[in-house]
Amino acid sequence: MPTILTKAQALVQELTTLMPTQYQQESLQALLGLFLEATGSPLPQYCQTFVRKCLESLS
């Protein structure tokens, strides 16, 4: 019987695959990571890609 963690991981994987672009997939993963951490401060392992991609899109 699958645990709640297994179900949650499957749901996140399914949501990620629904995103049409790599940028959207990375953004979703970054947002979910920050949400799940819930400390109020960004985590470098999630934010480096997200911030770099945002800055690239502005230039």
C-alpha cells in the first residue's frame, strides 16, 4: 500500500510533467520547494536556477 509520501511524490512528478517548458518545470519545483520548507527564506538549491532564469528572461 503506497504511503502518503509516495502519493505526494507521484503528484509532484505528474504536475511537473504537465508544465510545457523546462522553465515552468523548474519554477514549479522551486515554488514547491520553498512552500514545503516554509521557513520564510529562500533555499539556495531551489533559487539559483529560478533567479538566473528570471534574470535571463529580462535581458
